[in-house]
Amino acid sequence: MKPSTKDQIAGKLHEMKGKVKEKAGQVTNNPDLAAEGQVEKLAGKIQKKVGQLEKVFEK
């Protein structure tokens, strides 16, 4: 599997984990967990974009 594909998959997983943490923080009224989820979600989006850019430059 190419590194760009791995980055895209890992980014999507982090994005999903971040969404779950954010919702869990909101439900339990835990602002720290919600903030942590937002950060992880953003990091996942960035990693996914990096993978997409790598894929463009591989050609």
C-alpha cells in the first residue's frame, strides 16, 4: 500500500475518533474531552489532505 493511501486511511480514522470524542464530551458535559475530540478531528483532516497531496505528486 502506498504511503499516500496509508495517510488518507489514518487521517479518516483520526477524524472519526475525534468526532466520537467530541460527541462523548458534549454528552457527558466534559469540555476537555470535547476539545480533545475537535483537535483530533482537525488533525485527521490535515493528515487526510496530506495523503491526497502526496498522491497527486506521486505521478
